[in-house]
Amino acid sequence: MSKIIGVEQSLTNVEDALKAKGYEVIQLRTEEDAKKCDACVITGQDRDIMGISDPIMAGPVIDADGLSADEVLQRVDKYFH
């Protein structure tokens, strides 16, 4: 079963990179979306607004601010491998 990665809507390049690597990707719109994910990728600025924080989910919350899509992908891969 593939890991589900929640990605903030503005991070389409990250979403594409994760899908290409075989991850299942959903867009984060609400706190409920985050609860379905094994990991979340956010821009950082919406962390408090969306209510996404580590206690909501077991997996990591990756702040993509200042990172390339490849760097985000490396962080996700590192967590799951």
C-alpha cells in the first residue's frame, strides 16, 4: 500500500514529484484531510491557519518553504525508508 502524502494546494511541483515517485497525493484543504495522511507537506505560512500540526497525525509535517521539489521528496523518502 502506498503512503498518502497531503500537499498544500499551492505546491503543485511537489505534488507532481511525489506522484512520479509512486506516492498517493491528496490536496490539503482541511484538518480532516491531514488526518488521512501519512505525512503532510506545507508552505509553513498556513501551519496554524489550517490546524495542521504533529499531534493531529502520526507522520511528519514537512515545511517546504525554501526547498525544491526534489529536496521535499528526499525528506519524504528518508522518513519512509
